[in-house]
Amino acid sequence: MEESRYRIMFTYRMRSVGFLCLHCFDTIEKQIVTVPVYSGYNGVEIHHDSMQRFPKELLETLRNEKEKIDDGFYSIRTWDVENLG
């Protein structure tokens, strides 16, 4: 099996409830990539208009990892700075 160019590191829900912030590692360019991914009540919507410009390799990673993303496998817990005191 060929290794994917993009490896998902983690996700978190953005202030706009309909989007996840997805952080990936680009194994070719050796850089972190961050993209907003539309995710409604039924999970990530791969064919949403906002993803039209994503590289095909990233879309393939999203298709392959969709179930894990939807199940919260990559979710990271975040806190508001005001609540840390």
C-alpha cells in the first residue's frame, strides 16, 4: 500500500460549528498544512464547495480517514485562555 502524502495530525471544531480545523503534515514538502473542512451534523462533507481547491492527494486522505475524523479519532481538546486561570 502506498503511503499517503498527507498525514492528519489533529482536528478541532472552529467557532463556526460547521467547520473543523484540520492540521496535516505534508510528507513531501515537510510542512504542516492547516485547512478548514466543512463538517455538518452528518460529518465531513468531502464534496462541499469549500474543498474544490484542495489538492487531490489531500481529498484522498480525507476520503480514507473520513470515518475516523467523524468519530473524533483526531480531535484535540482545546480551552479558551479565559478559562485557564
